[in-house]
Amino acid sequence: MRHGLKRGPGSHWKVFVAAGAAVAGLAVSSGVHATPLQDNQGTWTLQGENDAVSTLKGTSDQYYTSGLRLNWTSGTDNLPAPIATVNRAILGPGMQRISIGVQQLIFTPSNTQIATPSPRDRPYSSLLLGTVNLISDTDLSRGVFGIQFGIMGPDALGEQLQNGFHGAIGDTSNKGWRHQLSNQPIFQVQYGRTWRLPLGTLGGRNGISFDMLPTVAARVGDYRTAGTIGDTIRFGQGLDSDFGVPTIGAGTDGTDAYKGTRAVPWYFFGGVTGDAVGYDASLQGNTMRSNSPHVNKKWDVGEIHAGVAVMFYGVRISYSQVWQTQEFSTARSGLFNYGSLAASAKF
């Protein structure tokens, strides 16, 4: 078997297994709460992420350089009976939805102006994925279970999109795309659960509320196998309108459903997540090709995220700033950062 499937030190996998056990344990103990309000409208979401879209100076075409996502999430409890049965069996009682979307992810090395990338740098790669998620909401939790499928490689059209955009704005093209990872079919299974834990309100009924959103997630497949544990603190008004805003490919992506509980819900948020990474094909190379470009992944990847979200007239706008630790051993030192901008509308 090629290098990409070799396991790291046993302690690394103990952490990954522990993360998976936490996912299963918390799912079982999540409890049943009263279901939230009915929501008859679907939700459309367009989300973009880029290392150049940042509240800081940002970076330019480095590592995770671009993400795009278009997603539709259904209204509540209108699923066909067989799908509703599967949803209930996996995620338990709650208000049911289904989410369908498509996303593209683009990764490049830090030096994109040399024709032959350094073997110590992140390989060029892109992914084009479809996502189907089942969602179950209670007043205090949201569960998601779904699949991702698609392609990693030239057929994901990363080179065409990136260099085409550069040409349109008069920027230089990235020169090493002919060394990108080869075509590989992708199939992933993902699970996640987020809890909404109210912490109190300052200033009475119309004051500022605080809550906490602990999250666990896991995904398994030939793109990325990892377990995630995180927590987010929010403050604002109408926090019970949603369960936070996801980033692309986070294991809970596609959970865009919201329902405003006041005229203009809004909040600021900040939090941390930690990933125990068992496998990442975009770093370790094509699964079944021993000569594929690759770097040595790190098993532990952390993120700090902060941002704001506001809802008005059925629209939700959010911005997240993400700082990420090194994903592979020869990455540049310091935190890598990217911005995530999302717009959702209900109709």
C-alpha cells in the first residue's frame, strides 16, 4: 500500500479514536428536547472562502486558497417517508430537513510562480464534491449525517477557475498546475452534532444574550478521515434563530437552516476547534499512486475562528475569520488565515 495510507505513531490514532468515541457518546447522550418552530421555507446559501479575503493582510494563493459552495436546505418535516425514517433512525427525534449542495476546494503550494513545485510544499489539488445531508433539530441540538461524492484532480477544474480568474483581473497565472494530483473519485461519510447551551441574558428580555455551541464531528473517506471537537461562544440577540455558521468542508457544512425569532437577530462569535487527522489525500497524495506528490501531514490541526452574523427579512449574512495551525510538517511557521463570507436567503 502506498505511503499515504500508512498509519502514524500509535498515540496519534489513539487521539483520533478518542475523538470518534466522543462523537458516538455525545450523540447517544444528546437527549430529546422540545422541537423548534416549524419552518416551511427552504434556504439557499452561497459561500466563498479565500486566503486573500481577510480582515488582516491575508495571503495570496497559498495552501487552502479558495472554497466555493452552493447549497439548498429544505423546510422542516416534508421529507419522503423512507428518507424521514432513515433520518430518525440515525439522528433521533427532531425537526427533519435535507440539505443538498455542491462545493469546490482549491489547494496550492506557497510558491505558485515556479513551474516545478518544491517536493516539500503542499501539492496542487482541487476537489469538486456534491453533498447530501440529513438534518435533525431540537430546541437545543442539531445533528447532521450525510455523504460527499465527487472528484479530486484536473476534472475538478481548479486550474481553469483559478487561472481564469487571475487572467480576468490581470494577475499572473499559477505556473505549477501540471503537477497537480491526478483524478481520483471521492466518497465520504460525515456526521456532526452541535449543542446550543444558553448562558444567560444581560438587560432583561431585550438585552444581550450569551450561549455556547459545543460541536463534535467526524468524516471518513478517501479524501479526509478526521475527528473534530470544538466550541464557540456567541453574544447578541435572537441566538435561538440558528446553530451558528459553518465553514466549508467542516463535517457540519450544509447546516445552513435558520428561522429568525425576532425582527433582526444578530450575534458576534468566537471559538476553537481541534482536528485529529487520520488521512488527507490533498496532502498525502492520490490514494492508489505511489509516485503521487505528497507531504507529511500533521495529525493535530487546530483552528481559531471569529466573526459576525445578522439576519433580516429572511436573509442571513455572515463573515468568519479563521486562523489555522500547520497542516503538514514542512509548512511555513505561524498561523495560516482565511476569510469565509456566506449569504443565505429563504424562499
